[in-house]
Amino acid sequence: MSNIKFDKSTIPDLSGRVVLITGGTGGIGAEITVELAKKNPARLLFTGRSAASAEKTLERVRQSAPAAASAGTVAFVPCDLASLASVRDAADQILAQCYRLDLFLPNAGIMAKPAALSPDGYEIHFATNHLGHALLTKKLLPLLERTADRPLPGAASNDPPRIIYTTSLARKGGSLGFAGGLRTTQESALLGRWVRYCNSKLANLLYARELARRHPKLLCFSVHPGVVTTGLVTDLKLTDRLFVRRPMSARSSPRSRALSITCGPLALLTNLFNRVASTSRLAS
Ligand SMILES: NC(=O)c1ccc[n+]([C@@H]2O[C@H](COP(=O)([O-])OP(=O)(O)OC[C@H]3O[C@@H](n4cnc5c(N)ncnc54)[C@H](OP(=O)(O)O)[C@@H]3O)[C@@H](O)[C@H]2O)c1
């Protein structure tokens, strides 16, 4: 996947389709929100915690997709994935605003944070990256299933709703042993915060795989976007950056960074849009 040459103009038109992305307030999710807004979706919702960052994404949409902005197509839904109550509220808001859901991108995430518990008492990476998304998915599954039963006029039969989790190559370092149980900070002497991130990304992949098995009317994937210079990486301490596969110094200019942010995930998206439904529903 690393050598994909991506042309944004190949992103298909989204007329009639409803899209939801988590983490649209920053990084990869903000880039995807802005690019998909240009493709005439019927509705495009994005989530995050920061209203100020959401406003920045909306401003970018106003600049680059004025038609979508003036039609009120793109909207922010506040959601703290670490809080199950917040996820329930967000799901209710989404369900109230969406009559169908064609593309669901559970993308938001945190990485290598200090040991902590979520408000509900779960390890914070597992709570944010996996549990919150799992609850949101569960709440939205009936809508996704209904959407599968109501294809858009002219849509191909192999074009069902998609759920695409943003996992990471870091999943390779994960295991789901959880010594002490899920309701602990999962501290370990060595590299604990990386182990906790790896575990949550493995959970993303396994959850997508199981969803695909249980919901054959949907296309469920997990994708690694490549290493992208977002806040996820730049907020790391210098020593932690050593664990990110491509060193920061490999980046040449802000423009190349922006292209990298845009191209990695969108290349994968386009691939998935164009993909003929197949028996293999897992990208790992
Ligand atoms: N960047 C990379 O190189 C890379 C590589 C592999 C995988 N990934 C994966 O890609 C995904 C996106 O990462 P990114 O690089 O775009 O990171 P980012 O720039 O840090 O953005 C993270 C997004 O997640 C949201 N978020 C964080 N905590 C949240 C919470 N508790 N509740 C709701 N939203 C929350 C943030 O919004 P708010 O702050 O507004 O809440 C933000 O929109 C993650 O799942 C990450 O694991 C990234």
C-alpha cells in the first residue's frame, strides 16, 4: 500500500450519500472531511471534542466546498469517545439527523498517552480508540443495515454501506491479554503507553473483522493510513517519536506534509469505494 499514487480527482461523487467520520476536528479526519465535502454528499457529519477545532474544519469546508457549506450539508456533532454517555448522546444526534448512512469512518484516536482511566473506568486508549467506536457502531448498525436494504437509485448491487476503521501498523505489537482486566490503567514498566496504543489498534482490526462476519450486508474494513505528520505524531516527546516508523526528518516541506495527510487515507478510501464486493472483507 505504501506506493499508492493518489489522485484526489478520482474520489467518486457522493450524491445522495450520507457520511459520518469521527475525529474530523483534526489530522487525517479533518482532511477527509474537507475532501469528501467537495464530492456533493447529501449529508456529512464529523465528530470530535473541540468545538474550536470543529470551527476550523468548517471554515476549510466553506473555503473549498462552498456549495456544501451554504447548503448546510456538513455539520459537527460533539462526541467524547472516552465517555460512553457522550457517545450515546452523539449517536442520538446522528440518528436524528440521518435517514441513511452510506459511509462510516471510525477514525479518531489517541496515541501513547500517560496511564489513565476513562470516565467509565476503562484504560484510556482502549476506551477512546475501541470502546467508544464500538458503542457508536452498535448504535448505528440498524441504520447501516437499513441503508443496505435501500440502495440509491442506479447504485451497483456491490456497493453496500461501508464501515472503515482507522487502525495502525502498531496493531502488530498488540495483544488482548489485559492482565488485571480492562478496568485498570494497564501499566507496565517498559513502553507501557505504546503497548496500550497497540492493543487498542489491534482491537480496531479484530472488531472490524468480526463485524464483517456478523453483518454480511455491510463492507467492514480496517486500514492503516501510513505514517502521517499530524498532531498524533507531533505532540509526542522526542524520545517517543523514535517509535514512529518514519522519522519526522524524512518530511521535506509543509506542502509535502499536507499531501501526505491527504493522500494516505484518501487513497485507501478511493480504493474501497471502487472495490468490487468480495468475500474478503478485511484489509489488515
Ligand atoms: N498519524 C499517523 O501517522 C497515524 C498512523 C497510523 C494510524 N493512525 C490513526 O489515525 C487516526 C487519526 O489519527 P490522526 O493522526 O489524525 O490524529 P490527530 O491529528 O491527533 O487527530 C485525532 C482526532 O481524534 C479526535 N479525538 C481524540 N481523542 C478523542 C476523544 N476522546 N473523543 C473524540 N475524539 C477524539 C481529535 O479531536 P478532538 O481533539 O476534537 O477530540 C482529532 O480529531 C487514529 O485512529 C490513529 O491511531 C495515525
